[in-house]
Amino acid sequence: MKKLFAAFLRHGPWPLRIRALKEPENAATTITAISLVGLLIGVQTAAIFLLTSMLLPMRIALLISLCAGLAANMPRPAAGLTQPALSGKSALALGLLMLIKLEALSEIEHEWSAIILICSTVWARCASLAARSDPITNLATAPMGSRLICLLIGTAPMIFFGVWPEPAWGLWVAGLAALLVGRLLRPSGWAAPLIVRWVAAETVYCLSVVLLMSAAALAEFTDSEAADS
């Protein structure tokens, strides 16, 4: 537990660094701590959106929350993880993915936006870490037990919001799509940095939710038209 807490402090979205954190990285502890940090960042991103949306238009509030989430998600060199630098392709892809995610979230009803922000942020990070045995460059292979713990952490928001306030099976379908993306994106090539893989999975999650919600709304409209006729 002490090592997990130390790893949580090391990889969190804060500049806190202590001498005890210079111990060698353990793969199981590292990916579990990063998953827990993702849960914290997801709640933080949603809270920023809810607060800013009280004063600003929804699109601007989304942009601010997404930028804050991106900054918090960016792995820091001081955390000890060896990450490839953002190449031109990676940086371009990251920018395009952020724009696509902004547009996708803008199409979601306001009361669902905060929920999708939490679920997409947490699940994308956990799925990317659990989908492969080698999610982080130059880190030992992650054992299956710790990968399953990552998935459990990632499903926590979807379990909560999928049952309350109403059944939301679309969250789980979107989660499967994001998990597949996490599996396909290897820690090499244009998506080598962790942040690119996380944002790619987040974008796929948000797009899947929008498509599923649109399909459900269209089916409901079609049924109502048929009933009226």
C-alpha cells in the first residue's frame, strides 16, 4: 500500500516530488497508480466543466475542461516514465483528436456531458493500460492481475452511471470500442506517447456515445411517427 501511494504521488497531476519516490518502478504498482490518478483527473475535468458552464457557453466550458484534462494527463519527465517525445505526427494527431472530441461532446445533451467526461477519461486511460501487456515503454511486462485491477477501476464510473440515473448500455458499447483501440495502438509509431493513446481512446469513446445516442433518438422518433400514423 505504501508503494502504491508513493506511485500515486509520483504520477499525479501535481508537481509534488519527494526523495522516497526515486525507487525503481514496479509495473503492477505503476499501472494501478496511473489508473487511480485517471479516476481523479476524470472527476476533476467534469468538475471544471460544471463550474465553467455556469458562467460560459457550453462549447467554451468544454474547451476549458478538455484543455485542463489534457494538461493533467500529460506524463511528466519527473515521474520517471521513459516516454518518447511528441513527434510531428503525434502532435498533429493529438490536436485533431482534441477537436473531434470537442465536437462530439458538443453534440451531447448538457446533463450527460459531465458523465461522459468522467467515463471517457477514466476508461480510456485504464483500457489503454490493461489492453496490452506492454503499455509503457521500457517498463516490465504488467501481470494479468494488475491489468484486471485497471479494468475494474475504469469500469467504476460506468457501473455507477450505467445504473443511475437510468440504464445506459451505450456506455458499455463505447467502452468496448475504446478497449479495442487501446489494444490496437502499440507503444511505438505515431501513437508512442501515452497521452496520444489515451486521447485516441477518449475520442473513440465519445464518438461511440454520440452515434449510439443518435441512433436511439432516431429509433424513438421513428416509433413515435409510426404510432401517430
